Amino acid sequence: MDFMDLMDKLSEEQRKNAILVATAAAKAGVDPTLAVAIAYQESRLNPNVGRGSSGEIGMMQIMPSTGKGMGYDEKALADPQKNIEAGINYLRRALLATDNDPKLAAVFYNGGPNALELLRAGKEPDPRVINYVKS
């Protein structure tokens, strides 16, 4: 699916948020389509989604510990623009760790570096990570 196909399936609010994500991704040298797909999978492009079941925050669903490691406190992660910035930075980190492989980057983004290491060792990560990548 290309970027325009993805955009055609979104509501007006989701399109506005997708453009914010895509713009931030392009500035950071990250594929905008991948970044929007990640944001969609994480929150359906809803900046007010709140916390996930494991404590993730905002549209890009950044874990507070992950955000802290990149210089973002929980207050910053609650800000939609900072949350997008943190998510794009983490996605860029995931792409660097996977030689720009989008599927492996999605594994890293969702399951963390440990999920990627499991795959590299020939083991299956948590089934939720596999389902995330398929979605």
C-alpha cells in the first residue's frame, strides 16, 4: 500500500495527524509511509489516545522509559508534537538497528531491541509482536 492509498482510508482528523507524522518523518529522513503506518497501528492516528495497557503514551505510544532514554519526560510525551518527534526518533533508531528493513524495524518499534535479538537468534518473539508487524 502506498502513502496515498493509506491516506484515502483515513478520516479528516486522521489525515491531518498523518500529515504531521509524515512531515516529521521526512525531516528526519524516515520513510513517511512507514511512520504513518506505525502511528496508525499504535493509535489509529489519535493524539488523545492516552496511555496504552503497558503504560505507552500518546499517538506514537512511546514507553516512558524509552522516551526518557531519548530525553523526553512524561509531560513531553503527552504533548502531541513532542510525541511524534519521539516516535520518529525511535523509529529512526529501529531502522538503523535493522539496516533499514521496515518489517524488522516494526518488530523493534513494537517489541523493543529484545524482540529483534530473539528473531536474529532464530527464536519467535511474543506473538503480539508478530501480529503487530502483520497488521
